[in-house]
Amino acid sequence: MEMALTNKKNFNEGGYSAPEEKYKIRKRKASPGDIAFHICNGIFMILFVVITLYPVLNTLAISLNDGTDALRGGIYLIPRKFSLKNYATVLQKDNLMIGAVVTVARTLIGTALALITNAILAFIVSRKNFIFAKQLSLFWVITMYVNGGMIPIFLLYKGLGLTNSFAVYVIPGMVSAFNMLVIRTYMRGIPDSLEESAQLDGAGYTTIFLHIISPLCKPVYATVALFVAVGQWNSWFDAMLYNRMSDNLTTLQYELMKLLSSVTNQSSSVEAMKNSSGSVTPMSVRAAATIITMLPIICIYPFLQQYFVSGLTLGGVKE
Amino acid sequence: MGNSKNTNSVTPRKKRGFFENVVKYRTLILMCIPAIVFFFMFSYMPLPGIWVAFVKYNYGKGIFGSKFIGLQNFEFLASSGKLLTLTKNTILYNLAFILLGNFLAIVMAILLNEMQAKLFKKVAQTMMFLPYFISQVLVGVLVFNLLNYDTGFINGILEAFGLEKWQPYADPNVWPVLLVVIYLWQQTGYNSVVYFAAICGIDAEIIEASKVDGANAFQRIRYIILPSLKPTIIILLLFALGGIVKGNFGLFYNIIGTNSLLYDTTDIIETFVYRATMTDFNFSTASAVGLYQSIVGFVIVMVVNGVIKKIDPEYSLF
């Protein structure tokens, strides 16, 4: 919801310009209180980073450790008995590969569709004086808070033939009120004069949208694309609910979830795994699957982060 | 907002009638139609289905063919105390998430802003963001790896010190704290961005002047940064309160799952509805809870939007 707020002022200044550049003009000697503060601050930050990273690193260590050995516990950051068998076991599972393909496909297609439709809609409702802008916003915002509930929605999808189909991943979530509000807020910050002068030159709405507004909206487009892509990559609920019966439409996260819930029939799966590839356990396999599923996001996100922050910042908050 | 009349009188413009407007904006209106159809289909069409909350659902006869039993589904839920427990859990968890989440986000934003070393600042921010991108399924795994009885990190340490092992998956009383901590772990980095942005927007000259006057870091935070964050804080809190009856299904379902030992303190509206539907096939009860949630949620959103409109109309949703 945060981003649904307006910010006209920051648009031209690039709200993310770091103010500390200006501090440097006149530097005062730091008082003992300041020094103490900065030391504490540094320690606190390091602590926070450690807390954030530790669970991930711990799982990485378990995934690289021999399965039976890991059951003894006591593995923290470094694998005790190095082994890649867990990864080999995970990669041998058929469904996981299908899940990976489906997940990549839904992430690409879903993100493209969502970005195009949300951008067009945001453009429409951000036009000044557009008569229905208020009513349309209300029409959409209500859908963020009120819904028919799981059963009617399920029956509707079934009636529309969306269950057991790839479309259920990309169509129903295509337009979202929230993403649209983020883009709309950003578009409202663009000076009207740009659009007006284009209109005087005879540009229609399509030209204004494609050649004037959209190039300026790159940061917010990148932000929304990242939102949608992460959501698509991480989603599991729709696969579980609507495509439970079709194995060739499974997703990575759903496969992972099934792997997790196999805790209950642990003994049988241990037997099965022993036969196939020596010493792996459900726990170590799970850890390996976790790392594999997480890896793409971790690799991509530092590159997108710069857009993410500036997109949110500009679409963000009034001073 | 208030001076819109003045601008009109400066540049006199002919007032258009409704139909003239429709003609003028015909392209935009045409462009909207697919979206209206879309929202109508996916968000409004299921709404009549809430009728299922008032019937004794029979799969063969469908929602509208089943026997109408009025408010019996609600009465059952209310009299068994279930509705009260669910509402209490959902709201209390959300309250903790919102209040502590925003508090920690503000603290992190301020501390991040005060950091001197640029590289470390960037690294710290990147790391803080990371959990937000990890799916809740994976969060469930990570938590399990830390807390499980046999090989968990915590029990490993307890064992090393010769202490008694801890069994959180059998103890409902520890989960309110654990879930809040997990939520904070995942969301704080993301939440702090907005505050960080707001701090960046503070006029650097004010801060500079305070430094010249000899204000230390604490005074700077107390008297400059916090007061300028006040409007942001109020608005964000109000928006968050609008969704207070909407539970975080992914978090609870992936961490608690179907561990019925823990339901007393961890069952929220969403998880109950899910179980009632998928494992008990009790569609009518599930829908009754869902409808109750929608109505309460709608009322709260309307009230919150009204309050925001009073404070600053520019922020209002509609």
C-alpha cells in the first residue's frame, strides 16, 4: 500500500540522490556521543545482516553435507562431510524439472502480460480530467479488500475452463489494483506540460503513452516487473489449488512443498533414496531443493535492486 | 485542491456536459472496457457465490440449488467460539506485525541513513532486502531447519551446552513470538525502504544547520528526522490498519501447516477457511467465515479511507 501515495516534488530531483553529499561541505569534529553512536550503529547493522543471512547459509551448508552425517546435527555454516549427492538426487526428480520449466514460463509470460495491462490502465486513470477516473479507481480498489471467497472463485475458474490449464497462472492475476496504483502514482508525478505540448503537435493517446510517458516510467515499470516476477516465481498456492491433478503443470515451489510435506512418510522416502544414491536424507534433499529454488532470485536481484529502490522511492512518499 | 475554482476562472473553459465528455474521452473509455470486463469477471462474478454461506451446501445441487438455512452457519461458528478465536488471532497477529514491523522499519531506515561507510551501507541494504524475495515455502524450510527437534540449530546449541532440548513444534505458546520474529525477519528490509526514501527527502540544509549548531546524532534523530517522518508514519499505519482482518496465509500455512497442536494460538481466518474447504469439504462454514471477513474488512477500509480523507485528501484511495 505504501506506494499508493503521491509524490510530485521528488520527480525531477530524483528522490534517491543521497543527501550526505551535501554534508561534506563543512565537517564538524564528531563528539564522543556521535562516535559511540556510530560504533553501536555499525555493530547493530552487522548483527542484523548476520541474522538475515544465517538461515540461508545454514541451509546451504546442510545441502552440501552428507545426508546421514547431517542428521547428527551441529552443522552451522560449513559442511562437515562435503557431498553433492543431495543436488544430484534433486536434479534426478522428474517433476522438479517440469516444475522449473513451467515456473520460468509463467514468470516470463505473466510478468510481460501484467506489466503491459497495468501500464495501460494506469495511463488511462492518470489522465487529468478523465471523467470516470474516480469511479474506476473505486471499482478496482474494492477488489483489493473484498472477494467472493475461495469456493465461488474456484467454481468460477472451473466454469471458465481455467482449472488444469496454464492460463490460471497468468490470466486471473494479470491486472492488480495494487500494481496499477503504484504506476498511476508515478505517472501523476510527470509534468503535464510534456503531454500538453505533445497534444498540440497532434499526438494521440497511443503516441503519448508509448513515446512520452513510458520512457519516463522505466523505474516504476522495473519495480512492478520485479514485484510480479518474484510473485510468479514464488507462487505455489495456485498450482496446489487449481492444477493439483496435472503433473505437467506443476511449479517449482509446489514441488518443493510436496517434498517438505513428505516428512510424515519419512521412513519410506529414506529407503527409496538410499536405494538410488547412497547417503541422502529427506532433510538434506530438502535443503538442496531450497537452495536450487532460491538461487535464480538471489542471482538476479542485486542487479534489479537499484531500480527497485528508485522506483519505490519516486513512487513513494511525500516529504 | 481548494483552489481549483480559481484556476478555472483564470483560464475560462466551457463546462462540458456528460455526453460531450464521453465523446471527448472515447478512446480512453474504449481502452478501459477490457479491464472493466476483466475485473467484473474475476473479482465481481464470484461475489454472488457468497450465497453458499447461507445454505447447507450440496455438491450435486450447486450453490443456488442447495437448501437455504439462513444464518445457521454463522450461529454455529459464533456459538462454538471459533469465530472469536479466529478473529482474535488474526487481528492480534496483524496488530503486532503492523506496529512492530513499522517500528523496526523506522529504526532500520534511520540507522541505515546514519551509516558512514558507503560500501557497507549498500551491502547492508542489499542483505536486508534478501528475505523479502524468498518464497514463504522456503521460509518454512529455513525455520524448520533452525527449530526442529533432532537437528535444528537451536537444539544443536542447547545440546552442546548440555541443556534440555526445546520442542517448539509441540508448544503453542511460543509461536506468537516466533511468528512475529519470522515476519519481521522477512519484511523489515522491504518496509524500511519507504521510510528510507522519506528520510532522503528531508532538506539536507536543515540537517546541516543542526550539525553546525552542535546537535549530536540522537538530537538530530529526535528533533529533525522523527518529526519529519510523522505524516508518513501516520498514513502508512492507517493503510495497514485497513487490511487488519486479512491474514498472511502463506506465512502461517507454510510454517504451521497442519500441525493441529498449534492451532490454538496460530489459526487465523485464512488457514481455517483453507482447511474447512480442502480437508473437511465444509464449504458453507468456510464461506461463512470468508463472508464475515469481507464485511468486516470492507467496513474498516471505508472508515480508514474516510479518516485519511480528513487528514490529507491527496492520500485517499478513492
